[in-house]
Amino acid sequence: MNSNTSINNMALNVIGMSCQGCVSKVRKQIQLEDENAEVTGTPEEDRLDVQTVLTQKQVEACVQEAGYQPLGQYKNSELAHYDLSVEGMSCQGCVSKVRKQVQLEDENAEVVGTPEEDRLDVQTVLTQKQVEACVQEAGYQPLGQYKKSERTHYDLSVEGMSCQGCVSKIRKRIEQEEGSAEVEGNPAQNHLMVTTTKSKKDIQQWIEEVGFTNLGDYQAEEQQSSHGRETKQNSDPQGANRQKQEDSAHQKQFSLTGITCAACVNTIQKTLDNLDGVTKAEVNFASRTAQVSASISADTIIEAISAVGYGASVINDPDQAAEEREKQEQQEYKSKRNASIISLALGIPLMLYGWLGGNMTVTTTSQQLSWFLVSTLTLLVMIIAGRHYYRSAFKAFLHRQSNMDTLITLGTVSAWLYSFLVVIVPDIFPVTSRHLYFESSVMILGLINLGQAFEVKARGKTSAALRHLLDLRPKMANVIRNKEEQSLPVSDIVVGDIIRVRSGDTMPVDGVVTSGSSSVDESMLTGEPIPIEKQTGDTISAGTLNGNGTFSYQATEVGAQTMLAKIIDMVSHAQNSKPPISQLADKVSAIFVPSVMIISVFAALVWFNFGPDPVIIHMLIAAISVLIIACPCALGLATPISTMIGVGKAAQFGGLIRNGDALQTASQLTTIVLDKTGTITEGKPAVVKAEYFNSTTETEAAQLIASLEKGANHPLANALLEYADSITEATLLETSDFQSLSGLGLQGIVNHERYYLGNQRLMEKQGVVIEQTTNNERTHQYNAATKVYLSRDNQLLAIFYLQDPIKSSSKKAISMLHDMGLKVVMLTGDNQNSAEFVATELGIDEYHSELMPEDKLDRVRLLQNQGDIVGMIGDGINDAPALTQANVGFAMGAGTDVAMQSADITLIRSDLINVADVIQVSKATLTNIKQNLWGAFAYNSLGIPLAAGVLFPLTGWLLNPLVAGAAMSLSSITVVLNANRLRQFKIADHSKGEKS
């Protein structure tokens, strides 16, 4: 065949084909004439598609010879539309891949997709079967017609939930059926919130399956008037209790553009507060973000923000958002720096010309011409260096708003317009009023741009803690699939994947070791500097660093469910929240710019009516100086920038703060309430004392315990075995006739002698004489301990005292809390003897024992009713009611779901010392915020009157607009630099009494 022979594509209408066998028959007939011909058919549509060098007439002849009737060209005047469900698409790149494959068959096909809904829309002349074949060739799985599922929000009343762990249990069950379902709950109110495509009946069934009772629809009015809610509101005299139900799955975070000062923030804040469906909104000037809890869509929120002149986009990936923000800050810095250079390059020579005796007035025609050229040049520089201010001011004007850019625009444009009028029509001004201020316009822009460039540079350091956490996440991981190891993006890892970890690797996801062993550095999450040995069955956390060993582990939590991701999310949300102290600055900033404009006009009127000659010059200088020196930026930055640094600093010391409210309230605490088990103590029994009798040595007893306990399963076995392992690693002795004695202990024969290990009743039953010790310090110290006896026949060999040991850091921590002036109260469900011993040992001010969870709750309420501001520290499970009731809840437990959801502050390291650390950080942060606010208020309170000229009658001195511009920039820089001092904050070393 000639290589230049053209290929004909034709679609024919053929009658008589009933199946693919018919198509095959036609294909064979055509390929007798053209062996390379490609023939496909759709019998149900009487369609035959042929690619061949033959003519249509020749093809039709072949069709007839095969026994079918050709009817000419296949006509499909109407495009078919297919709405398909396609599995495997993750982004628009996947959609593009499918589109290209479909357009190979139909170049005019239109293909659009929504990967998050597994949805593909196709308009084409192809059949659905052909389209689905294209989808499969592109590497994805067609699932037939797309069935649109409406997401519905259910508010259900569910009985039996006691903590966020219960909510998590329900969530996991629902997510088994629908991975995209959103499930949140408030156990204290029996309130479960579910957003899903599934039916309410299905949801209720799954709730019952995991052991909880569905009570129907949640009644908000009844719950609002419930005793628990009522008491919480009434028992909080300081107004510091949280509304934790606002922190739900409906919380969204947005990146904002176009905001330049606190007035912009106030505009967006008002817009969001007045938007139906928004329950809570916090706009952060320092990070240019908005945190919104709402039942409406993100698009609705973005539209509302856009309507008042600002831009917004949803933050889905904090890592990507941090990178984009860093790029934006770098671009902003370069833009401000370049604008400053351009402005100062013209302004400084003009200013020096005037200072060195140059004539800055217009009296002759030649001077008019010269200054006209200068006015044109300054206007060009103002457009280049100040267009972002002017554009922002104009946009604010269109939306009937005002901001810092409004003040800058009014000041610089007024100075230029006045000077330009003097140049164009000098005769309308008195000779004494013909002074020019072109240098002021460009110098003000230069100084403000320079100050804001420094501010952006310093502000970029505030989120260093969050960036450090984000940097802990690796991009790629070695995953074993189909018995082959392959390097995959971390985002592609799914639960159940096996990850191979080599020396020096960072863990990509959470999981459990399946083979191998190594030491893992967990200091970035727990603060513990000593690497932890990991073996089969041990847990792994994302972000931790492997040592020299190699091992494999199975992924149990991926993406946003890993511990590191939850920590990043908590730090990010907390950094962007507002403490109550910010309300004062918010109220002032809401009226700041309009007030300054009024003061400027008032100052101009006073100078016009009462000022000395030249009146117009003095009036202009005063009005412009007032506009320029006023600084809403300093007010806007005073609180959020310190909050961001303070939350990040607390995270470094092992405290994850949920919100600004908790940050502020922690600095005001008067009483600390502690749980005992797992908080003050280790939470599991251990041998704290051992006594030996009848010449028995410590090593002999340890070997006997290990030999006897190797087959035991009672609760104290692990404690005894751990103790034995710490004494000796000797070979286990052969044990025979082993018996577990219910309620007593155990017995066994070792080296032909019978041994008993158990409680006092077992010893008495065997006739063992227990030596009675005198009432000395030892007896008192361990009288609450559980005693386990070891005997050989009826001869006592040893007594082991088992207690839940006090953590090594607890005594120091409570001492630190006392040094900070805090009252320490212990609430425990343990017995009186144990509680008394721990309280006495640690110097606790007050303790109460044998309490149920509701008793702890009542005790916290009682303290609050007495006027105390209470911080509650517990494990986040049985202490959940008291944690919620307290003004600030501190949860121990290495960042478990329960701790993160039920408390205001999570202590990653489960160390009481971190409570003292976090309180110190909160105090330092609040002090820093107060310094910033005082500085911002003082600056504006002094600067604006000075700019207006209040000292002129006494000193004859009037503030130059250039000085006002420099002072305005300096005020923002001062606030940022003062806030950054927090990054150097140090806490006393707990062991050496030094700074660390």
C-alpha cells in the first residue's frame, strides 16, 4: 500500500446487524479488500464505523456481500449528553486526561468533570458504551449514570455520648458508608450533627449499631434551657467559658486580599457577622485570613466579601496556603521596597533643594514652567508608587467605606493638588501662600512604603512555628503495593498501605510497626529529646524522624486525620483567633478613619478662622499632617500578631491552644484543678517498694516472679514482670503445676519447690506468717499500696508494694504553680488513703476523693461560684464534663481525639510542667498585647493633636507632613518588633532554675 494513500473515516447506517458477531462478519469482508482497515459497530444503533483506504462505495459493497443492507452515511443530528459517575479522578488534570481520550474518537466532544463528586459530563456523538471505553482507556472506572445525591444536614439527639471519643466512634461508622460525610457532636448536650447524602434512617441505624441511643431530632430550645447549659452560663462570673459547639465541621478558613488596615478588617467582620448562616467569624489582620463557622457555602461567603471590595479564597491545604502566603509577602515586600526607592529618589533631592535654600515658591513665569515639569514628574511617581493606595481608597469609596488608604490618598493628593494650583494659577493665592509641597507627596509615599516593607518583613516571622510544623511533613514516601516498593506522593497514601522507612526518613503518616525495629526521634511532637525504640506493634506518628534502623509500618491515619495534621490545624486556627482583649481595638478601629477625617477638617477650619498668616499654608499643613500621622495599622496589628506568636510559642512548650479566648483566660487563672490518675500519676500500677525476708536476694525474687508470672493474665502481672525485668535478665526457670487461683493469686513448682504469689488472703490460707512492721515512715508511705506476697510453701520471701506512681515531674510542676500564686485542688475517684498520700506528698492545697464525673463537675462549679477562675487538668475522658465546665480545660493524653476536642489546651507531652509553661506564655503574650495596644493608643492620642498644631500657640512649632509620614510608618514597625520579642521568650529551666 502506498504510504501516501489517505485514510477515510466513515460512519455508515447499516440495517440487519444484531450483535458484535455481525460486526465481525462485516469486518472480515472489508479486510479482504484492505487488511489494515479498522471496523467497529454499534448494532443497537445500526451504526458501523470504518477507517480504511477504500471508498464509501467499496465499503458498502463489502457490507452487502456480508449479507447486510447499507443505507448511506449515519446521521446523528442530536448530540448525546451523558452524566456519568467515574471513580478515580482526583483533579482537573484527570478530567483533561479523559477529555483527550474521548476527543480522539470525537474531536468535537465536550467533556467537563467534577472530581470531588466523581462526576463526568460529556456531550458527544459517541454512544455511552464508547465513552465509557474511553474513560477506561484513560485509566479510570466508569460506574454508569451519575445519581445526584443531595447533601442533607441532620441535627440529632443521641443518648450515651460522654466525650468526643464517642463522637469519633459514630463518625468512623458513618464514614465506612460515606467517606465524605461530616460528623460532629456535643456530648454534653447529646447533640450530633451530620451532613451526608444518606438518609436519616440509615444514620440512625448506624448510631444504634455502635452502641448509642437515637432520640430523634435535636430540640435546640430544650437543650438551651437545660440545667447543664444554664449552670455553665451562670457559674462563669468572668465570662470566660467557651461555646465549643461553634468549632464544628462547618468551620472554613479563607485567605483575604486587599485588606490594608484595621478598618478593612472591621468592614469584612461586619459583613460576615451580618450574613445569614454565619454563627461565628474572626478576621485576622496579621495573617490576612478569616475563620468562619457557618452553615452556608464557601461561595456565598466569598461573594459577600467580594461585594464590599475585598478578595477571598478557601484555604483547603494549609501547606499550600502557607507557601502562597509566603510568595505574596515576598512580592508585597519587593513592591513596597521598589515603590519606596522610586519615591525617595525624587523626594530626597527636592527636599534637600528646599532645605539648602532653593526657592520653593512661584513668582515668575520661568518658575511656573520649571515647577510644572516637576509637578508632572511627581504625578508620574505618585501613580507608580502610590497606585495601590489610590486604587484601594477608590474601591472603599465606591462601597461607602474608608480605610488607611483613604487617609494616605487624601493627604498626598491634597498636597499635590494645592501645589499644582499654585503653579497653574499663582495669582489666586497670596504671595506668602505660594509655597510648594511636591516633595511632601512623594516623600510621604516613600516613607510609608518603606515602613510597610519593613513591617511585611518582620510580620513574616510571626508564623514561624506553623511553618516549622508544616516542614515536618515529607512530600514523598516509599510504599509497598503488589509486593513492589514504589515512591509515591504522601497524598496518595491510603489507610492499610505498608510504608518502608529507611535511616533518616521522616514518617509520612500515622501507623503501626509491622516488621523491623529502630529508634525514632519524637521530639518535634512530644518534646522528649531521647529517641524511642519502636518494634512490631508500636505506634508511629507522622512528622517523627527515624534513626539508623529500617522497618515497615501500616498506615492507620492519613491526611487530615494524622496527629501532626490535627496539631497543625489547631495551631493554625488558634493563631487566627481573637482573644477578648482585642474587642477594644476593634471598637476603636471601626470609627477610627472617619474620626480622623473629621478631626482633619476641624483642624483646617480652626487654622482658617484663627490661624496666623500664611493661613492657607498652616491650614494645609495641619490637615495633611493629621491625615498622614493617624495609624489604624498599629491598632489592627496590636492583638493578632502577638496572638500568632504566643500560640506558636506555647506549641513549642507542648501546649496546643484552641483559641484566643483560652490564651487570654489562661493568664487570669486563680485555681488549678487536677485529676489524679494519668495526670499527676503515671496511670498504671508499678512496684514502688519491695521487702525481702529469710535471706532472699533481690535477684532471686525477680527470677522467681518472672518464672511464675510468664503465664499469668491478672492486672498486676505486667507491673511485676516489668519490675523483674528491671532487676535481672536471667534465664527463666522451668515452672510446673502452674495454677491461677481466682481472687487470690497463683502457685507453681520451681526447682521441685512450691511457690505462692498473691494477696494476704492467699498467704493466710497457706499458713504463711506475715511479719508485722512497726508504724514507721515506710508503713505510712505505702499504706495505700496494693501488697503482693511471695512465699515458698509457708515461708515468706518478699512483699511487693504496687501503686500508681507519681510522675517524676509532678512535684516540681505543682511547686511552680504555687510560685505563680495559683491554688491547686485535686479531684479524684480514687480512695481516701491514696488521695491523702498524693496530696500530702506533693503539697496540694485541697483534695477530694471517691468522686464520680458529675461530682467533679459540681466541684468546679462551686469554685467558680466562689469567684475563682478555674483551670481543669484531666485525661479528657471521664473528666470531660469538668473540662468543659472549667474556664480553661487542659487535656493530658498526647493529643488524642478526646483531648483535642474536649479541652481548650492540649498538653502533647502529658506533663504537668507544661501547664505552668503554657500559663507563663499566656501571661507574657497578654502583657505583650497590652504593650502594643497602649503604644498604639498613646501614639494616636499624642500624634494626632500634635499634627493638628496644639503646641503652635506655645512653641510656634507645626508638624511637617514628612515627619508625620515617617512617624506613621514607625508606629506599625514598633508594634511588629515588640510582638516579635515574644519569639525570644524563655522559661526557667525546671531542673536548674535557669532560663531555657
